[in-house]
Amino acid sequence: MTANLLGFDLDGLAAFCERLGEKRFRAVQLLRWMHQRGESRFEQMSDLARSLREKLPGLCEVRALPVLAQQESADGTIKWLFDVGDGNAIETVFIPEYGDAGPPQGAVHPPRGATAAGGQGGAVLGRGTLCISSQAGCAVGCRFCSTGAQGFSRNLSTAEIVAQLWFAEHFLRRHLGHQARGLSERVISNVVLMGMGEPLQNYAALLPALRLMLDDHGYGLSRRRVTVSTSGVVPMIERLAADCPVALAVSLHAPTDALRDELVPLNRKYPIAELLDACLAYLPRAPRDFITFEYCLLDGVNDQDLHAEQLIALLRGHRGAGVPSKVNLIPFNPFPASGLRCSSRARVQAFAQRLNAAGIVTTVRKTRGDDIDAACGQLAGEVLDRTGAAQRLERLGRQTSPVPGDQAQPIVWQPRSEKNITPPRPLRSLPPEGAVAVASGGGRAPLP
Ligand code: SF4
């Protein structure tokens, strides 16, 4: 298979060009054409030497991921299901930002031409956050995560990680009318590695992807606007600090090792104290002066006042001085095999209040895209489970009920992605032509 140029950061592309006998500045030109202009056809890259334009096809290509499905939420969130081969699919979610009025009633995204300046009703600001996947499935197997319940299939390549951003950015630019109006500003202002997979367990592929996101010739995002979310792969947090210290979010979810061992099995290998030590070591290199801790609230499991007090003691007292922290409380999105329930709104508020009162900045994440299963922990495209996690979780669900007093219901495992999947189509509010940028050699795979 020919090389996919989406898999190179600047240094990698420069090395590729050198192997072709070309100078480094050609790599800069190629990067700009691909990532800033969304161009995949070498013959259109007009400032490349003709000889190079003729040489490249056959040696390499800009290969997009085939889109299996696209879903739009009433709140404007868009989810894409991409085919990564061998029966595996991954999911990518765009979460638009709106002005103070919020999304328009019954919004479809994006209202054509709506911008912050010229907004229609609750205006789309013409930017947003992209949540991307790093693996097909996940081996960590967090108890509350439907991706983890599917098990792990394989790591994504750098090209597959970048292709999600490349597709989303240029697809959205086209449909927001940026290109037609001669605008070059980005639509995607933040990237979070919070989709399917544990990014730090795919470090070799992740690192060039991060570098490309930060590169001024690529996406030019600031380090504060690229976030790696990890369940706590301690040695790789240290590597990330040295190699490419972007914003860090840690999936904590429990204040004690005993509870975290159950919810985030990786804790048995890297317990909380080691994880917080790694966070402290990360901070001097981090783009922000705090670490974000994600905490998914589970009814009766980790959401009691006692847990809030333990969390405060942990974050404020670790190694005497504590860890500068921001806590992001995430409402749980139930899925059948988990045997778990989400906390009540009152409990979430009480938990947040306790943390805030103790001086820990705490936010409650708004649920977005829940009508298309795009919310946190719900990214569950089809993957081939090579670990048996789904079966283990099903057994666990049958045997145990982690909710005190809960009568466990019989559990039938059904991958979430079987529902709501629709064939690829253009955004509802836009004309069908040119809806999907398909690179040479890429294209849509037939629906399974
Ligand atoms: S929460 Fe993240 S690390 Fe845990 S199983 Fe899900 S995808 Fe993997």
C-alpha cells in the first residue's frame, strides 16, 4: 500500500521528501496544502514543482477514512463512524460552541452561514471541539464505559488519528461556507483525545499526531487547546511531559484505590499515589497550571458525601501540598451491561458544591449529543473484541450489582452502535453535492 501522507508530522514528511531527493521546504508546502487547505490532489498543489507533482502519485497519497455513518444531534453535535478495516469502526464527535443563547430550537447543525457576527437565533460561533479516537476499542475496561466493554481490537495509526481531524475540519469548513466566503479560519478550535481508546497506550502513533496538531504548518492549535485524556498510564505521562506537553486530563473516578481498582482496572498497576505523583511532575511542563480530573458520578458507588470528602482530602493533601486541580464531574450515560445508574441531579449538585466549597474548581459537564449516543463513555462503534471484555462485563453484570440495594436485572449484551446508525449523508441543512471530501485512494467503503 502506498504511504498515506496524513501519517506524517513535519519531520516525518521532511524525511520522506529527502528519500525522494526533495528539500525540506517541500514538506512544508505539502503539509500546508493538506492540512490548511484540505487538498488531497497533488495536481492541484500549484506551487509544487511539476516534476514532484508527477512523481508523488503512485508513491503516496492523502487517504481519508471511509465514512460509514454520520449522525446529527438536535443540539448540533455531530458524530461520524469511520471504517478502519477488518470490521472495525471508530467514532469521532464534533461539539459546536454556541453564543449565550445556546443552540437554536430544534437546531440542525450548522445553520448555513451562521456565525458569531451574523448569527441566526442561538448562533453557532463557527468553531467547536473535536473528540477523536486513538484505538479501535480499549483494553483498559473501565466499568462505566461502553467502549471498554467492547474490548480492544487494535491501535490506530497516526494517519488514522489525524484523518479524523482532517476530515472533520475540512468537511465543516465547507459546510459553514468558510471556503465560499474566502475565510481561512479554523472551525475546530480544540481537540480532545477522549474518544475510543487509551491514547497513552498508543503513544508511538499519538506523538506525531499531536505534533501535527500544534504545528503552524498543520493545524496551529495551542498546547492548551489539545487535551490528552488518560486513565493513568503513569510512565507515558512522564514521556508526554518530555516530548509534547499538551493539556492533561486524568480519568480518576474514585478517591480510593479500593474503589478505583474496581472502576478503572489500570489502577491495580498504577495506583492513585503514583498517578498523582506523575501529575505533579507533569505540571511544570503543562500548558495550564492545574490538572483536570474527570470524575464520572455513579449512583451509590462513588457519589456520596464521604467520597467527596475523600476526594478533597486526596487532591488537597497529596504529598502535603496537594495537586492543583480542576474537577470535571461527568454524568454517567447508562448502558445495559454496566449494571450502573447515573446519579440524581441533586446528588451531582451536592457533590459539586462540596468540592467547590473546599476550593476545588468543579464543573458539571453538560451532556451533549445524547440522542445520538455521542456523550462521554458512549462511543461504541463496532470493533472486533479480541479480549473478551464484553463477555466478562456481561458475566460481571449478571453476578454483581455495585449499587447498594439494587436488584440486578438480567442483562442482555447489545452493542450500542447497532441502533441509530444511518447511512452517510450530507448535513441536513445543506445541499448534497460535495458533502464528503474523499481523498484519492480513500472513498467510502460499502456499508457492512
Ligand atoms: S474510559 Fe477511556 S480508558 Fe476507560 S475503557 Fe473507556 S475508552 Fe478505555
